[in-house]
Amino acid sequence: MASDTRLNDAGEELTGKDLVVVPLRHPWRWFSGAVIVLVIAGLGWAMSEAQIQWEDVPGFFTHPVMLEGLLNTIVLALAAQGGAIVLGVVVALMRLSANPVARWFAVGYIWLFRGLPVLLQILIWFNLALVFQNISIPGVFSVPTNVVMTAFVAALLGLGLNESAYMAEIVRAGLSSVDEGQTEAAKSIGMTPMTTLRRVVLPQAMRVIIPPTGNNFINMIKGTSMASVIAFLELIHAANNISSRNLEIMETLFAAAAWYLVMVSLASVGQHYLERAYGPR
Amino acid sequence: MALVEAIGVRKSFGHTEVLKGIDMEVERGEVVCLLGPSGAGKSTFLRCVNHLETIDAGRIWVDGVPVGFRAAGGKLYELRERDAAHQRRDVGMVFQRFNLFPHRTALENVMEGPVQVLGRGRAEVRAEALALLERVGLAEKAGAYPAQLSGGQQQRVAIARALAMKPKLMLFDEPTSALDPELVGEVLDVMTSLARDGMTMIVVTHEIGFARSVADRVVFLVDGAVVESGTPTDVLDNPQQPRTQQFLAKVL
């Protein structure tokens, strides 16, 4: 039979007013938190005990060669990403075009430049003079390949063309995400295809295009390091140049690492503001 | 000459023939309602009048100009998209799902056509656009984005956006079908006043009451062909064709 009084395990009667609520304890949270703090403290201690001349790192951070490498890295990343965005829009439009030849060209372009490792593409461009002595359009112009194909140009082509293939897919996804009704509404007020793209479709596609483009740009900043293999003076090559004289390899690499983190942080902030500018209303 | 003249209009999607030779005339200032079961081709025909769909055979003339084509030497040459865009300036269209530009305010939506397409100055266009929003009863919503408006308000902004181009003809493609029932009235009221002001309108609708009170003529379509056509009183109250009688028995 059901009873009106409720008893606890010890058989004591429970009444409503003197009951204390005890929240659930989470001892494992304290434990796992403590483990993480210990691990970080241990790593910090190890770093302080390591054979590193910490006091030299700030000097390398602002070393003239390091700053030159930084500038070259920034110029290469911006130029490659900028070119990739323009090319990517063109290839995406070809991919969506009614012209089957353009469509298949776009598919092949993406297949090739996305399919090969960036490092390999940089090496191929840099060594192009081995197979083509001159770059020319017969009767228009002709220049020796090894004059044109500097380390910068080779790195720009390798990084930029690879990135343009990714950008083409990102832009295509963005354009496809805009409802067909938007294009029809634009047409119905007499907009030409170009105006429709510029005023109606692209601004809405930006919401889909910006986040992955920001990610790719961060990858691009770090990807410029591959240009070090063809002796382009970007950050890693600059760090190696400095350490080849004083053998402080880790110290110079840490200084370069700090610059990468600075650049990536700035890029993330920029991405945040761009996303807000094109965000949903 | 009638403002809209359609002769033998045919249109297929794949192997399905959606329009099987439509003839239709719409006089200036006339309001024509297209009625019929879904799949009859009403919306497709309307979209052909604006060249949003290309017709396969026949022809449509709006104000003496072949829609989507250029007549020369006894032939019709299909227009490039940017020339077709030029023709659409004179024909306004209102869609079932509003299709307002979500990244622009109500006012910017209305101003977009005159500023971007006609290249007119922002100041005078702004004044006109505000007057149009006033006309559809949304002057106080000028700064609102579409997402902040109800369906009925969005559709009224869409009507103002179409009117901003000062069209000779307005096409309405089921303008109230996506609306909550209590919002249908406000959109029909705007359309009714537009008709009273003498606008030439072709309206695809399921609102029989609107057709009865506003339309000068009702055209009943089934399976891509005109079955019956006449004044609302003739077609709605005294249908001659069995297919029309069947349809009206269901919807009335």
C-alpha cells in the first residue's frame, strides 16, 4: 500500500521544509583539469630547461633578413591568393556555362591543378627552362624562359594555380547556393546577366564563399614556405640563411614561427569582419 | 492593337508538351485571370510572356514587339540575353515566392531597377520608391530587410519593385499562393487598386473571388490549352465546358 509519508534509506521521515539540495559533484572534471594544467606546466618547464638561447629569439624576429623574408611571404601569399580568386571566378563561371567545351575545360583544369602536389607544381614551373628555352607566341614576342621564370614567378604560379582550382569549386558552390528565383526576379526588372551577377547573385554567394576562402588563405600563408625549396627568400629560407651563419637553428625557426602566428591571427580577424559585412540580415 | 497578342504558343520540357498552342489577346487596361488545375501550363505561359521561358513555336507580341525575338526579313531571330533584358523593362512580374533581394532593404529593393537598369539618379528614384511603398501601405517599412517582413508585406514590396520600372504590363504568378490565409487580403487589395488605376494585368490565381470581382476576362486552361474564355460571369457562373464545370465545382 502506498504510504503518505516518505522515508529515506535510514528509515527517517522526510519533510519538505528542511531538505537541502545537494548538486551533483563532478570530481573527474577537477581531476582532468588538473592533469591538463600539469602537462602544460611540464612542457613549460621543459622549454625553460631546453638548450635554447631564448634571449636571441627577439633579435632574429626583427633581423633584417627575417623582415625581408616576411615581406616576400606576405607579397607572395597575397598575389597568389588574389590571382587565384580572379581565376577561380572565371573557372567557376566556365564550369557553370552553357558551353560544353568551357565546361569540360573547367573540369579538366580543376582535376589537374587540384590533383598535383603544390610542391611538385612549384618545381615544374621553376625548371620549365629545361624543356622550353623560350616562352613565345610566334610572331608576337619571345623571351628566354630562365629570365621570366624567377623563383617568385614559379612559386606564384605553383601556389596560385593550385589555389585557383580550389577557389573555382568554392565560388561554384557559392553561386549555386543562390536561389534561382533571385536570378528570375533580377531578370524581371530588366537586369542584364552581368548586372544580375554583380548586384544580386555574387553578394549573396559571398556568405558561402568567404569562410572557406579565409581557411584557404591561412593555408596559403603557410604554403608559401614551400617556395623555400627553390631558394625563394620567404620566412623559412630567411631563417635558414640566418642560422647557417650562427647555427642557432631552433632560435631562428621559433622567430619565423612567431611571424606565421602573427600573420594567421591577422587573417582570422580580417575574415571575421568580412563575414560580418556579408552576414545575413 | 492589343497590348499582348499570343498566337499558337507551344512549349515543351523534355518530352512533355506543356503548352499546346495557346492563343490569347489582352487589351490595354484589361485584367485577365488565368484559371485552371495545377499543371495546366498557366505559370509557364506567363513566364513565356516575359521570356523567362523560350517558346518552341508560335509567337507572343507585347506592344507590337515580338517577345524574345527580333523580326527582320520575314524571320524571327532569337535575342541575346542582354537584349531580352531590355524588353523586360516594360513588363513587371510578381512571383509566388516574392523573390525579394534579401541583402537589400525594402526601399533598396524598389530602387534597384530604376537605378541599376535605367541608370537614373538616386535622389529622384528614392522619392518615387517611397511614394510606391506608401501606395502599397508600407512607407514605415522602407528600412526593413525582407526577413523582417511578413509574407504579405514582402509581396507588397515585390509589387512596388515591379511598378518602379513603370511597366506597361504586370504579370502575377500565383501571388497569394505562398501566403498565410489572413495575409491574402492585403495583397489582393493592392492588386485591386492597381487594376482600378488602369494597369494591364495577367494574373495566374486560384482566388476565384478576386477573378470574379476584378477580372475583365477569365481564361480557363487545362493541359496546355484554352478550354473556355469570357467574362467572369460567363465562365464562373455559367460554364459551358464539362472540364470547367468540374473544376469550379471543386474550388467554389
